[in-house]
Amino acid sequence: MKTIHFSLLVCILLLSACNAPASAPTVESTSTSSPAPLPDATSTSTPIPTSTPIPTETQAPAPLFFSPIIYGRKFDKTAFILLGGTEGDVWLSPEITVARFADSLDYDVHTFPNGIVQITGNAPEFSPTCKSYFVGTDATVEGTGMIGVAKGWQVTQRNAEELSPDNRFYQQTVIDWLKTEGIPSPQFDILRVFRVDIEGDGVDEIFINASHLDESQHTTKAGDYSVVLMRKVVGNDAVTLPIAGDVYHSQELEITFPLTYSLANFMDLNQDGILEVVVDIQKWEGFGAIVYQIDDQDVIQTLRAVCPQ
């Protein structure tokens, strides 16, 4: 009887095992990575701030309060002579200008009638032969009326129209003026006429340069001359005013190495709204320029440099 009870118990256990749900198979991990370390329970996580770009304000270039003024001429190389400088309404001599800067400088070079080119000029150097300062450059610049100012210095140029030299009225203007200077029968070798509104008032002025000189640029005699004149409306009248010039009266041929004056440019260099008149000077083995300021009927020489003097 005990044997039967034991066998029945075995069968019951086997049946119980057969009806039990199959367990899920265990898969062995083949990953070799180490588990991530657990954070320290006492540590406090601090978020890393996101970098936010700070907007930068673009600053306008500081206004210039001073500028040297140079004048150029193309020979084998381009040479620039220092005329002086300007600071507000004050014109500065070359000596005072040189004291304001002693290093290289970037220049805006303005040509007639409205060209512009940028160069780098060396520090001014004094020429004992010319008794003038020169600004050297590696740049080759060609053009008429090359006036250089500090890069960014504001200048004004207005339309300057060249008129025909065959206009009898302007020829007579020169003849009449020269007669008052003691030349009874003037002759023309060079005659150029320009019309420009230098004051910006809507009324044009007329500028004339005329010359009669020996081509050698060595000698002069009676009847020789080189002048620059301005025809300007004053009130209800038009007047002729001399700007620059030399008139020769000697009956004997003289060695004078005369200057030839010609209109080079019209521009406002000192920022007062009125154009200055730049007169080119040519002489034997030399050159230079003069800057004139026009104040109503007054013609004021403000800057000048000629090599050799």
C-alpha cells in the first residue's frame, strides 16, 4: 500500500511539472562595455550655460580733424611735394604739418576732374636742394591736378567744364587785362578756359590760364607772361580778378627761369563748402603748386611749395 501511494505522488508531481509555463530563455550579454557609473547621491549637477554671442556695434571711423596736403607730378616716378596741411579753418605750413605726423600715411589722391586713387606715402623727407618736403611712394599715379589728402578726409569737387579757347569773349578778357599790365599786343601760346561754381550758390565763375613764354623755360623778354584769371559776378557786374601770374617788361632778353601757371584742380580742401583753386607750377627742372582760397573778391594764397624755389 505504501508503494502505491509513493508512485501516485510521483505521477502528480510529474503532471504538475508538465503543466507549468515555460520560462523565458536567458541570453548572455556579449557587450564588453562597462555599465555607466551611478551618480554620487550627494553631488549636485550644474548645467553648462549655453554660449550666447554678444552683438558688437560697428563703430564708424573717427572723424579726421587734420590732414596733410600733397601735390603730385608724374616723371620717371610719381613725386609728391608737401604743400602743407589743414585743420578746421586753419591752414598749416609744411613745417607745422610735418610736426603733426612723422610716419607713413595712407592718402586719397584726387585727380582732375573727379578721379581718385589710394596710395601709401612714406614719411616726409626734407630736400635741402628744393627747401621743400617730399612724400615718397612706390605707387605709380598718372593724372592732372593730383592732390593727396589723408585717407578718409572729406573733400568736395563740383563739375568743372572746359570751354573752347576759341571763344573770342574770353580771349578779349585776357587781352584787356594784359593791356592794363603794360602789354599792348598780347600773344597766346596757351589758353584754357573752365567754368565751375566754386561757392555752390548756383552762379558759375570763369577761370582762364594763359601763357606766352620761351619754350626753353630759361629766358623772358617784354611781352612774355603767364597768368591765371577769374571772371566773377559781383553784384550786377562781372569783374576780372588775377589769381596768379607774372608779366615781363624788360626789353633785354633775361635769364629768369620763368614759372608757367596753369589751372590744376578745384576742390574744397578745408571743408568750408567753398572750392579752393589749385594752380600748377611748371619750371625748368622743377614743379610745384599753389592753393588759393576765394573769399568774395579776395584771392588768398593759403598753401605753396615749389621745387626748386
